[in-house]
Amino acid sequence: MRHKHGYRKLNRTSAHRKALLKNLAIAIIEREKIETTVPKAKELKRYIEKLVTSARNADLNTHRYVFAALQSKEATKKLINEIAPKYEGRNGGYTSIIKTRIRKGDATPMAFISFIISKDYYFPKK
């Protein structure tokens, strides 16, 4: 039983799981929308929202923290300079998961995970 267990193991070792989440996070930052399985998308949502929340405070320690989590200079720069400022007035809920289809090969439920476009970004408060 997994009562009160903190995360999904995704049938991987801890090192493989960390690498998987890091690679998925880099992919969603670069492309802003990816398709993956539903359990991976739910774990990625937890992972990426913590990074976006910390990236809203753009200082040297934030750069170090985000780079330590991603290990990608381009993704770190894009997250801190482009993505995080869009959500300055928002307290969480930066991504959305939309279930799409059942994968034909193994009948796994698939989903799109993408960043939410903030209304304040397009309609700033005056």
C-alpha cells in the first residue's frame, strides 16, 4: 500500500527517475507543451511548478538552484528570463494536464502537459 507516500516511483530506480524528470522538465521548458503518460505528467507537474515558483525570484542563487535541478544552461535561462516572469502575480498552477488518448501499443493513457497562458500577461492590470 502507498498510504501517505510522497511520490510516484514510475517503475524506475531513484537515479533513473531523477534523470527522467529532469529531461521532461527541459523538454517542457524548451517546447512549452509535450505529450507523455498521465503518471509522468502528474509527477512532472509537481517538479516543474517548484522550479517556476523559485525562478520568479531572479537572483544568482535562483540561477544556481534551477541549474542544479536542470543541468541545462539554455533551459535555465529561458525559465528564469521568459517563462517565470509571466506568472509573477500567480500563486501556483502554472501547468495544465489534458488527457488525450490511449496509446495503441500498450494501452497507456496519454496526456499533454503545457504551461498555462496567464491572462495578466496579455491583459495587464492598469
